[in-house]
Amino acid sequence: MTNTTLTPRKPAPPGRTRRDRKAAELEARTRAAGDRLVRISGRPAAQVLHDSRATPHGLRQDDAELRLARDGANVVAHDTGPRWYAQLAKAFRNPFIMILVVLLAVMYVQWLQVADEEPFDPKIPIIGTMVLVSGLLRFWQERRSACAAAALRALVTTTTAVQRRAGRNATSVTAEIPMDQVVVGDVVHLAAGDLVPADLRLLTAKDLMVSQAALSGESLPVAKADTRTHDYGRSTTTDPVEADNLCLMGTSVTSGAATGVVVATGADTYFGSMAGSLVGERPETTFDAGVKKVSFLLIRFMLVMVPLVFAVNGFTKGDWGEAFMFAVAVAVGLTPEMLPMVVTTNLARGAVAMSKRKVVVKRLNAIQNLGAMDVLCTDKTGTLTEDRIVLDRYLDAHGREDTEVLEYAYLNSHFQTGLRNLMDRAVIDRVLEAEEVVVDARFTKVDEIPFDFARRRMSVVLSRNEVTRNDPQSSAGAAEHVLITKGAVEEVLALCTHMTDGGRRIELDAALRRRVTRTAEDNNRQGLRVLAVATRTFPADRDAYTVADEDGLTLVGFLAFLDPPKADAAAALRALAGKGVVVKVVTGDNELVAARVCAGVGIDVGAVVTGAEVDALDDAELRTLVRATTVFAKTNPVQKARIVRALRAEGHTVGFLGDGINDAAALRDADVGISVDTAVDIAKESADIILLEKDLMVLEQGVEQGRTTFGNTIKYIKMTASSNFGNVFSVLVASAFIPFQPMLAIHLLVQNLAYDISQLATPWDRMDPEYLRRPRTWDAKGIARFMLFIGPISSVFDITTFLVLWNVFGADSEASQTLFQSGWFVEGLLSQTLIVHMIRTRKVPFIGSRASAPVMVMTAVVMAFGLLLPFSPLAPALSMEALPMGYFPWLMAILLAYCALTQAVKTWYVRRFNTWL
């Protein structure tokens, strides 16, 4: 049974961050709810009814209404998503957009001062449009995804059966009521397929099997019972999930029937105690932290360069007003103002591409976090396994495969009249359908001794038909009955006096008993669920049998079941490993099952760490442990979340794939939370990405899409930031030595705008396969280093252009400054646009790696625009003039030399720093 005890032996010291406070709150609330339920489990049912002011016949309707008004609806806290206007405002809450808004305000105030003399600055509406389109695009995509996620929320059932009375002396009736109207004291009827609507203390139970996978992570259903004799609680566990006489909200009935009294609803339930701490603002992710760092980097560059340009221009030219306008233009030039739009377009394209692969992206930033992910924590059930039980082997008492064991097990499962559990179905599925007809012809059912929790076994009694007795190959004699028992190994073995050995019936002495027990234990250690099969023959002189007849049995053998690994799980894990993603399994199931499944799909298991061991460590010790551990078993929600936080504290970008209530805290604490459409609501609400198919191959494709999205974003930032830095550096040099403005503010703005338009195609570019092989994260230091090394290369050729214009074409005075400015404008725009192809890949451009068609087209269009602008009718308005034809051979030589030097520096840079983009 899975251990989900929530009391750590050595609790971590209280954290000071908001995330730590949330984690401590979750732990405290869940532990308090668990302790209260454990106390209820230990009380007699009559005492629980008395404490709840209820009776076994149900509440009066008026009493139930008063309780509903007092306690509130039976719903748990959950994120309903922001209202549209809040989500719209959040879409514009971006550091880069904030920078642009400040610059817009400065530019507008500056224009107001000269509004009578100067036309309206076209850059103001252009940048404003960029900000507006970027924010609206993000809002539209996230709103659409939120609506798609909301459409996935659907409960299996919305009503539950409760006993209610119209008045004090009225007869109680069973009525179906909405789950949110269930109150403490209600007596609930449960049957197969029902969701448990609240936390219940069982009053009666028959063959009750409950799936607790959503709470505990254990794949197999567990048996539940009502009480011992004299109405005393039978469980002594300290974990409410393990209490035999409790059924908790969020679990479901797989077979059997029961009644129970509601002891907690809504936020007071065990489930609700977890959910209450999982609403509100999410913790900051790797993406959020990276964007902040890059934003502050660009701001620092502006704070250094803009005052420097302003001072140099003011002192050398003497016109401080013109120097201020030029400094503002430089600030705009240094800011990658298209970044919000490029980032949002990249993310939106990624979301659309992923939707075609049956993935709903709730939060756009999660796409980049998915690409940056280097550790994926996942449960095993349904992800690594098929989430179904199959009969793996049928063995005789010595551990050898024996079809006779399968035959007897099939007869037991086929003829029982109760609701078959998953293991019964697995046995039946193992036998061909045609066999059913043969079995019905050969055997007739005489009686059945149903399963109950105390015995942990069930038996059927069969009579061999005439056709069987007349079969010369049959060993059956005259009329006789065969009792076939199937159940828990310990209970069945205790009733066996003999065993079958090679067709012979021999006495089961102490030595043989130890040997067959070892056979069962060996299979248990392999992570298999083992049942025993035994028989006994009776004369056919009666048709009623009791539990007392389950004695003096002959052991036939064992059945071993498992949730089999998915056929493609190993391939998916290899694909993720090939992309630098380490998979760690964090499950609520036991360590034996977890180890077997993981080994079956090719995971190097190593030492399996249990939740109890996690609780014994402080945060620093846990960080050390998670580095070397691959499989965590028997973990509860608090432990799962601690493991995720420890991995993040180690510098990893962590993804968490889960679908249960017990996964919700870890989903929120991860950089990217991933769930499935069949998950419980709270898991889907906590997730950033929802898979419509629980498939790691889909996830691997998502990782690749995330890296492509991030690669195109970082490509734009590095190209633009380094190019703009080089331009400003050139302006600074020119301002110090040239007696006129080397480029007017309008030139700098138009050049920057034309370049930015060319970058609108960046989201449609492709990434080199080598780039996609490992996780990618924001690296502000790397961007700064890139700017400092690559940016000044353009300045070398800008200065070369200055010298050519000054010495060859005589643009050496204020009278000829328009020629100088036009020549530098063209060279600057062409070099800035052409260099895109040099920077977008670490390979040789056009030969080793070619840009996508949209990027090629936009590059050609902008370069043509730059070449033609000085010759166009717009030239006079922009203070430009036509360039002499003799300038263009020089321009071509400068651009070729620029590309050659950039390629040489790129080769050195890659060797030196082992990175490029």
C-alpha cells in the first residue's frame, strides 16, 4: 500500500520566499486534514454519526439545506482564470514593452516642444502600433487557449446518490443530487463507476474496490471495508489514504457497493486542503527570470550609451537640443522594439504548431520553458505504462509456466457473478473468446463464495458437465464439484494442505511451503501483483457452500499481474535523452513496481528513494540527493513539490507531467506543468500545457518546437542588440571626429524601422538540427558578451565607410554632409540586414545553412529599399541625396569584407566559448 503520510521527520526550515510560504501552507493544511480524518477513521461508526449529528437513515431535507447555507457548496478552491480585462492588462505587462512605453512618452514630450516647427514624428505611431499588436496577439492566443482548456473540464458525473428524509418521521428515500449540494452528515450510496463526492466514513461495504490513483499514484485499486465487529474502526494507519474505512473525495469506485457518512466537504476535505493552497499567482519560471535579466541588460546598456552619446554630441557640436534628440533616437535604436512582437509571434506560431499535435498551450511562455527543460519529472502510470492491468505470467508452485493455472483462474473469473475487478478482466482477456463457449459447455456453476475484505479471496464451485465426464482425456470421475479459490497469496496459502507438482497432488510440508512462498516473493520483488490459485474437490451431494469449505485446499500456482510498459516508451525516452532531457520518475506507487517499470523502459534505476527518505532530509540535503536519483517512489504531494523545487534550486529547468490531485502542487512549482485532458480538474488548472494524448513522443516534439521558438527569439535579440550596439558605437566615434552629424535622428529611426520590418520573418525561420539537441535558456551574460564581441565588427566597416566617403568622394564638410549621411545610411542598413544570415547560424551561411524562404524574401526587400531610398522622391524629405555610381563597388567590397571578418570572428568565438546563439 502506498505511503502518503504527511508528517516529515525533519521538516525543512520555513522559507522566506512566497513559494516557500505556499509550500509550507500546503503541508500544514494537508497534514491537519489528514490528522483529523485519521482520528475519524479510528472511531466507531455510531460515534462518527453522532459527531456529525446524523443517522444511518440520512438527514432531513430542511437540515441539509441549513448545513449547505452554513458550510457552503461542496466545491474546492480552484483557479477560474482571470477576467478578460485582467488578462488583457497582463498581456502588456512585459519589460520590453515597458521600455518602449517610456521611450514613446519621451519622444512625444520632445515632439510637443517643437510641434509648431516640426511635423509629427512618424516613429511614435509606428512604435505604438508595435506595442499594441504585440500585446493583443498575446492576449488573443492565451485567451483562446484558456477557453480551449475550460472546454476540457468535464466531470464523469455531476450527481451522487444520498439518503434524505422529508421530515422527522418520514421514510428516507435515495435521491440523486448535484455533488456540490452534498453536506456533512449526508449518507451517500456508492456503486461501481461513481466518483466519491466528499470525504466519507464507510458504514457498509460489499466487495468495495476504490481507485486512489489520483491521490496516491498507486495504479491498482485498493479494497475498502466498513468496520470490524462491534463497529470499531479497523485501521490503525496514520495516513487517511490508507485507512480501510475512509473513501476520499477525488477517488472513484471500480467495483462493489457501499454506504458512507460524509465527514468533510469542500475545502475541508483531504483533496480540498491541497487545492486551497494552489490558487493565485504562480511562482516565477525560468522564462520570466530570463526575460527580466535580458531587459535589465538592455536598460544598463542604454543608461551607459545614451548619456555618453548625448554628452559627446553636445560638447563637440554645441547644439544641446539636437544632441538630446539624437540621444533619444539612439535609445530607440538600442532597444529591440520589435522584440515583444517577435517573441509573441514566435510563441503563437509554436502554440498553433503544437495544437496540430493535440497539445493545448494555456500559457504562451510555457513553450519556451518546454524548450529550456532539461529535467522532466513524470509519474509512470499512463506515461511509461499503458495504464491497464494485464496478466503477465501464470506459474506453478515452483515458478514454471503452467497453463493449468491459467485454466483454473479463468474458470474462477468467468463464473463469478460479482463485478469483476481489473485482475479478473486481465485473466479473461488472456483467454481466447472461443474458449468461453467451450467452458460454458463443460462446466455449470453450483455456488459462489464472494470476495470480502477480511478473507481477501473469492471462490466459485463448479460441476463438470456430462461432456466432461465422458471425455476420455478428462480426469474427472462421477459427479463431483470443484471449488476454485483465487486471492491474496498469504490468505490462500494458509488454507492449503497440498500442492500440485507435475500433475501429482503432494503434501505441502514446511520446506515446500517456504519454497512456494519464496516463488511468490520473488515475483513481488519484480514489481508484480501476485495472486494464488487453489482448488478442492467435493462429492456432488449439495449445492450450497460456505467460507468453512475453503479449507484443505490444493495449491495450483500463482498469477502475476502488471501495468505493462508502453511499446514506444523506451523510444520516447531515448529521443528525450538525445535532446538533453533527463527523465526522473516521481510516483506514489511502491518502489518495487516503480523500479521494474523503469527498468523495463530502459531507465537506469539506481537506488530508489522513497517519500519517507525525502521527509528525513532538509532542503540542502535534498538538493544533493536529487542530483543522483532517478526514481522516487511512495511520494505524496508535498514531497513531489519539494523534489521539483530542489531540482530548480540546482539550476535545472524542470517540467512536471502529472494528472492526479497529488500532482497539482508539483505542476505549479515546475517551470512548465504538463497534464492531460483526462486529468482531474485541479491538475489541468495547475498545468501550463495540456496533452490530448498522454504520450512522451508528443512531448518530445513539443520540446523541439519550444527550442525552435526560443532559438528564433534569441536570434533576433542577438542580431538586433549587437547590430544596434555597433551602430551606436560608430555614431560615438563619428560624433567625436566629424564636424557634423554623421546621421540624422530621422535616418537612424528609418534605418532601425526598415531593419525591424525585415525581422518580422524571423519566427518563420528554421533552426539548425544541432541547435535543437540540447536545452536552451536565457543567458544575459552571453548576450552582453555577444554584443561586445560581434557589435564592434560593424563599426570597423562603418569607419571604413566614413574614410571612403570623406577621402574618395569628398564628403568632408557641412555642405556635403547629406552625401555622407546617405552613404552611411545605405551601408549601415545593408550590412545590418545582410549580417542576419551570418548570425542566424554557427555554420557558413547559404552553404552550411540556408534561411527559410520568408527570411530570404524580407532580406531582399529591405536591402532593395535601402539601395533605392536615396534615389526616390522621399529622399529630399528625409534629407538624403542620390549616391554616385562609383560608390557601389566600394560598398560591395566593404560588405564582402564585413561578411568575411564576421565569419572569421564567429569561428573563433564558437571555439573560444563553445556557443553561438
